[in-house]
Amino acid sequence: MRSCKRMAVASVFAAGLLVLWSCKGKSSGQQAAPNPPAEPTWTATRVAVVEKMNVPESVVVDPDTGMAYVSNVEGGPGLAWAADGKAFISRLKPGGELDALRWKDSSRQALLNAPKGLCIFKGNLYAADISRVVSFPLGTASPSKPVTFPPGRRYNDMAADGEAVYVSDTAAGKVIRADEKGHRPVKAPQSVNGITFFKGRMFGVSWGLHEVYELDAKGKAEPKPFGLAKHFSSLDGIELLDDGTFIVSDYAANKVCTISPDRKTVRTLVKVETPADIGLDRKRGLLYVPEFEHQRVVVYKLQKK
Ligand SMILES: [Ca+2]
Ligand SMILES: [Ca+2]
């Protein structure tokens, strides 16, 4: 018994030494390298909520005035593509205060059914309205004669590159480019939704393939996928920040994400319900997010930190 006890005491003592030795070994070893400073990332802070919207789909900001335009489909579930003669476009003051709820309302003379993507080109606001593209002068002294598009199947988003206007046709899986001289198709992925331009390059997202692509505005090359489909559910809008960061809205996953300029890293920027086609106010660093199924537009301040 006694010897057993002595042995037990000795082994506890030895174990204690071992612990002391191993602790010492750790503290006297090489210092761990300090973590490199984290790369600054984009953050979004909610600064305004615009209520009274009615199925808002898209926001575009006029860079000359800071006024924001919102397309409102106006119609309950199942009427997103209905030619019901009910729809309107709202105008917001810079920062998001409601200026005119029905800045343009559907009328017999100027029918609106279910307007979605918006863009501004040479003094006119363009809206994709199911099979048509309609336009409204923005009030500048001399808006140019609007460009015209052939009938489409399900026109969705719009973009302009300074020379021409583009509309995506989600049902046809193509984009149409139109200028004063005429129109022609641009190769696009199946169920193409949001489209945008950045420094002369064209990008788009596919709703059904949940992938991001670089497109060839000249219409020749096949769309180049980013290889990020596993991150997304149903992509709607796409914009680029001045540093080349992509912002995409994932409608079904209730989130707006950033994609790093090298097209590799996806981060959730904000969780937000049913985000449709987002708009950017570059001058004020604002992101407008229409919540399609929640009758409001949420405005965020973007900051890199
Ligand atoms: Ca409608
Ligand atoms: Ca859209």
C-alpha cells in the first residue's frame, strides 16, 4: 500500500514537471507571427426606408440630379408579368425621400403594365415593360429621340454604355442592343436577368443558373461564367462599385452580396427580403434595394472599412 502510494505521488510529481516543461517550451518558442491587417471590406448601413411602394422591381439614380426612379409593377402575386394596365414609376429625392409616388402613372395614352429594369440614356428614362421598352423625358432641355426595341418575350433589366441602350429578355435568354441606327442581339446566358456596364465591360446574372457572367457587348463571344453559382439561389440585379467590387441581389436567398474584383470572394453585404434590381448613387455612396414582395425600397450607405 505504502509503496503504491509513493509511486502514485511520484507519478503525479512527474506529470506536473511534464506540464511545466511543455508550458515553458511553448512560451519560450518562436513568437506567432502577428495577423496581417484585414483587407477593408464594404459595409452597408440602413439610412432610409421608402414605404408606399407597390411591388417595386428596379431603382435607377440620375447621376446629374441624384433623383432616384423606382418601377412599381402594381399587382398581387402572379401579376409580375400581367398586362393589367396598372403600374407606376415613383421619383425619390436624393437620399431616398419620396418626391412623387406616381411620377408616371399608367394611362390610356401611356400604358404601363409591369415595368421592371430602368436606365437613363441621353435625357430619357427607359423602362422594360414585359414585351415593350417605354421611355419618358427626364425634363432636360433637349432629350434625344428615344431608341426603339422590337417586341420581346419577357424584358427584364436595362443598361446603357453611353452609346446604346440594352435590355435583357429573361424568357428568350438574350440581350438586345439598340441605338439610333437600329438593334441587334447580344449573346447572353439562359434566363438572363440583371445587366450592367463598368469601364466598357458588360456583366450580367442568370436567374435560373444563379451565376454571374462577363458578356460581350459586341455580341460575338459566349458569356464567360465566374464559377460562383454555388453561392447563389436566384440572382436579379447587378452593379459595380468604383473599385471594381460587384454587388448582386439574390432574390430567393434574401441577401445582397459583394463579389471581390478578382471574382473569387463572395460576402453577404446585407440580409434583406426579396431584393430585386438594385440601384447605385455613386456620388453619395448609396445603395437602393427594392423589396419586391414587401412594398418598400431600403436605402443603405456604403462604406469600405
Ligand atoms: Ca401591373
Ligand atoms: Ca430584374
